[in-house]
Amino acid sequence: MKILVTGRHGQLARSLVERCASHPGLEIVALGRPVLDLEAPKTIAPAIRAAAPDVVINAAAYTAVDQAEDEPDRAFAVNAEAAGLVAAATRAGGARLIHVSTDYVFDGRATEPYDEAAATAPLGLYGRSKLEGERRVRDADPAALIVRTAWVYSPFGRNFVKTMLTLAESRDRVSVVDDQRGSPTSALDLADGLLAAIEAWGQGVTTAGDPVYHLAGSGAASWADVAICVFEAARRNGLPAAEVERISSATWPTRALRPANSMLDSSKFERDFGYRAPDWRESVATAVALIAEGAPCRP
């Protein structure tokens, strides 16, 4: 089965390429600029048509949460308009689509993890652009799988785990927000889950009802909790580590509002596709160990 992944240099695309090596029945083709550029709409349909995939995973996105507040047109062009074009081109080619979305479609006022039926109410431009992308994907391809995830990190590219390791190279202490809670997700685990879903399709598994799913790391944490886990793993692997000062969001204001709670309930994905991501602590430790083995802390 041939899988086309958008966003060739992103964390998820690189993780899918890495994990696909252990799935002999699957072939990954990762495309990005200039061949398939979500900011160049005319490239989308020809690239998908030329690749002739069985499945498309739209892993590319505009993810600069704060910058989106000042670049709404660019955020909506990539996360909404281009997402719809990817869905339309995928359907036209007879392929199946997995579109990756975000926990930022929620306002964070809930006290429990969000399930797929929870009301959406994004706080900022990034979340609104991703929610509009979900709508356009549904309109273009009602059968598309929309998979929301959260707090993604990996040994690749830019992410919170690698930022903490880089900061520890020059600081003994770092201040990290402790009043935002979410579901930290390894891109490697996310890749494993998406590949499990694709293999389930290949085995004839079908799902009914709303094709929106949540897939995130097991358990919940604050950003400060994640930082502490990163540094504990760093010490075990001989990397620089720092102490963590827990602070409030008010102490560290950002351009865009973040949901106070963006924990995701992934039980529907586990029920339908038989995959549950590991506990976030285990996956953070794995990511740090992989970085210590040779992946650079800086992009």
C-alpha cells in the first residue's frame, strides 16, 4: 500500500518514514516544497495525481501559534484552504485521506479530557484555521479521517523537548508554565497509530459514524511536568539538564491564548483501530535517549 505524506521535513512525516521501515507492506512517499507546497495551491493536485497513492496523510500545517495572530491569511491558506484542496485531490484519485488536526480547536474550559463529540471553540487564529480546515476536509471528502493530536515532540525538528535540552546547555534553571495541561504526544507514537489504522483498512476494518478521532499520548501533564521528565531522562543519558521553576501562564504571556486544558481522550481510536499510545513519560524518555544517541538538539 502506497502512502503519500505531505510536509516532508516535519516531525510527523519524518517519524512516519522512520516507523514505516518495520511495515513491509507499506511504502511511504514524503513530499514537500516545491513539489507539493500548501502555500502554492496549483502544486497540490498534480503532485497527488503523479504519486498515485492509496492513502494520503496530510501532516503539513502552519503551526506557528503566536505568529498566526499576525499572519491570519497565511494560516488559513495552509491550514484551511490547502487542506480542502488536498482532500479534494485525494478523493478524485480514489485514495483515502488522514488529515491531522489539533487540540487547539478546544477552548480549554473542560476539566476532563476532550472526546470527539465535545464542542469546539478555539481561542486563537491557529485553532480557528485548523477547525476551518476540518470543515473543508469534511466538505471535500466526507469519508476522510480527521485525527486530532496534541503537544507533539520527537527527535526531529523544533519542539518542546528539544528546546528544553538546548536551554539546559546554557542554563541551570528554566521557568516553565505549570497551569496548562495536555496530552504530550511523541510523533513516533502518532506515526505508529496512523500506520496501525492504515493496516487495519488493508485488512478490511471499517468504521461507522463520525470519522473524527483523537490520538495522543496516554496520561496528562503540564508543560512543567514534561520539562522535569525531559531533564530526568537527560541526566540518565549524559546530556545537560536543568532545574525547573513552575510558573503560571500570567507570568509568561504569549501573543496567542492557549487552552488551560487540552487533554484528549483517545479511547475511540483504541477501540476502532486497536492502538493505544504509550504513557507520555515513557515516550519522552525514549525521545531523549534517541537524541542522546545522535540526533542533534538543534534543528
